[in-house]
Amino acid sequence: FGRGKAENSLMIRLKDLSVDDEEYRGTFPNAWLVTEFGEAPAKPKPGAELAVILRASKQETTVLISGEMGTELVATCSRCLSDFALPVESNVSFALIPKADLILAKKKVDESDTAIVEAEASDQDTYTGGTIDPTPLLREQLLLLLPEYPVCRPECKGLCAGCGGDLNFDACACAPKDFESPFAALKKLKMN
């Protein structure tokens, strides 16, 4: 990952940045994806890499990073429990300020009791030193893209609650159970 070509360096050097966009291209290998997705609801497809194209620029002390990333994952459908390919592509955008600026802003806010909570809840991305490693930012964005309950297709019928058969392939032969709603007792109440 590096300036204009794929390299092993994941760092964006501040001295290389100006008002004009500097392009960075690279890939994160499958081994990185496997490590980062340990407990996620989707796993990297074997051999898949995370392709990333970033553009970075600097406006005074603020570093602006935008770009695209994409990979292919394998998820388990939350309805029918079958595995399916889940392509993940997204635009990303970050604005980072020096950590010292955030600390200075917090000190100024602390003088006014009314804004202390606002400063403590700040989720502003920051950087220190002369380089920025975009890896944690990209990882967070990738994890936020994952659906909490992945579904193989919108019309997935899921599994039969009685026998566990996949309703996408066969109609279930289970006899419908007599089910009394827990709210059925409310029908017996008389309203005045």
C-alpha cells in the first residue's frame, strides 16, 4: 500500500500531502481479513483481498482521506442458514485532526461547564506524528458495513420451525400446530 502503487507500507506520510489529492492504492491480504474478522457475522472468501484506493490531501492541519474499498465475504443466511457470497464495496471518507488540536479544544471547552459532555463524547479521528496509518479506520468501516442479520436474498423463506426443513426448496409437510396467542385472553375482556 503506498503512493500510486501497491506496496507493503500502509502509512500516509504527511510531508507528501498538499491541497491536491495524493492517490494511494493497495490491497490487504486474505490473512489480514481472516485475522480482523474473527467474530464477525461474515468471513472472508478464501483467497479474497481487500482492494483499497484512497485519495489524501491536507487543508492546514486537517488531513482529508476519501476513496473506495471492496472485497468479497461469505456470510451465513440468518433465515435458512446457507452460506452465500456477500460482496462488500463502499466509499470511505475521513477527516483527521492532530491529537494536540483536540486536546487544546477540550481544554478550552473545560473552561465552560456547559460543553464538557460534548467534548468528552467527541468521536473525531486524530493523528499524531508525521504518518497516518489508515488501517484501523478502514477496518472499522468494513465492520460497520456488515449486516447484523445477513440474508441470502430478500425472498428467502427460511427454515420450518417444526422440522427444520429449508422452505426455499420444499413446502413443509409438518402439520400446523394449534397456536394460541398470548394475547387471546385480552379478547375475553369487556370494555366499559
